[in-house]
Amino acid sequence: MRRFDVIGHRGAMGLEPENTLRSFRKALEFGVDGVEFDVQNIHGELLIFHDETLDRTTDGKGSLLDHSVEYLRSLDAGQGEPIPTLAEVVELIGDRAFINIELKGFDTASLVVKLVHLLDKKRFKKEQFIISSYLFSELYLIHELDPEIKIGVIADEHPVIALDFADEVDAYSFHPSYSILDKDLVQDAHDAGMKVYVHTVNDLEKIQQSQAMDVDGVFTDYPDRVIEFLNQSA
């Protein structure tokens, strides 16, 4: 049977505040294969945050870009957790899982590549990272800056266009939403030499269906649930 990777979506966001160190620790405790999170460029600093506005996940209000990094870092992102930096998250995860950095917003690619290049080569390997996004322009820049860094192309619609682009930039993986998943799409991605990681799968029936289509893994809000299911069905 094909290896099936469990990737904690924003850590273990079904159980802890999303995109916080607390959430990433929880995912690692469960033994995930990979951890996924969102990165934004806020005035030249890389912060881990999904939305463009603060209201949903913090005690702040308004747009991220309307505030200083110092103010953003002072907010409560859930259970007293601050908004973390990319460097803090990478340090926490270490070599315990592969690291999927999703680029949210423009002008993130070059800063992420710079950080990956600055990491201690004894502790971190380039192949531990997947840089993913919906933004073709940012992924194309990753490919131009360092073709050795793994790229993941995310798609919620227009899978043929996304897969063609993924092939153009020699993507390591293709990340379709479950809503567009079918056997032919998985086969086409595999034929192009890519892994297929499906987002975001929390329902055990959908996990079974994903397995039946030979995907390589799923992003999930509940990594404990998926890992327990896989262990029981092994």
C-alpha cells in the first residue's frame, strides 16, 4: 500500500488555536508526518497567520497590514498564545516532521527562501520543506530562486490549469481540495512525478475514499483522529 502521510493543518487546529505554537506542539505529540501553516510578510517580518484581518482568531481588529509587528505580537491568538514568527515555528518543529509553509499574500517567497538558506545545515535539510501556495507568481519565484526547494501547488478549482503550472515549475506535490479530487487527477499528478496531498480532510469516510484513490496523504484539522484510524486499519 502507498505510504499515507498525515499533515497537521495549521497544527492541530481542530483541537488548539490555529497557527500557534500550542497547536503545532499538539500535532507533533500525535506523531504527524508533516505540519502545515500559513506565512505572511508583515512589514518585512514573516508571521504565521491565515487571514488578512485579525477579528476571527485574535482579540485584535482590522487588517494585519494596518498594524506594527510589535502590536500584532502582543495580541492573544487563542488561549494566551501570541502570533508566532516563522523562525519560532521552524525551531519548534526541528526535524520531527516535514514543514509545509503556505505562502499567503505577495512578497513572501524571497523572505522564506532566505530563511531556509540561513538555517543550520546540521539540523535542517532543504528537502524537509515544502513551500506551497495558490499564488503561481510566488511559487514561480521560489523555483527561480532555488530549484532544489520543494514546491506544492494548491488548487480548489481549475485543476488542469493548476496541474499544468505544477508541471512547469517541477513541483514536488499537488494539493487539491477534496471537492475536486478524482482518480484521474491523482493519476495525472503521479504520472507527472508529483505526490498528491489532499486538503482538508477530517471525515473518516473521506479519508478512506482518498486512500482508495491512491493519494499520498491528507491535510487534517484532527491529526489524532486520522492517525488512530490508520493504525486501526493497518
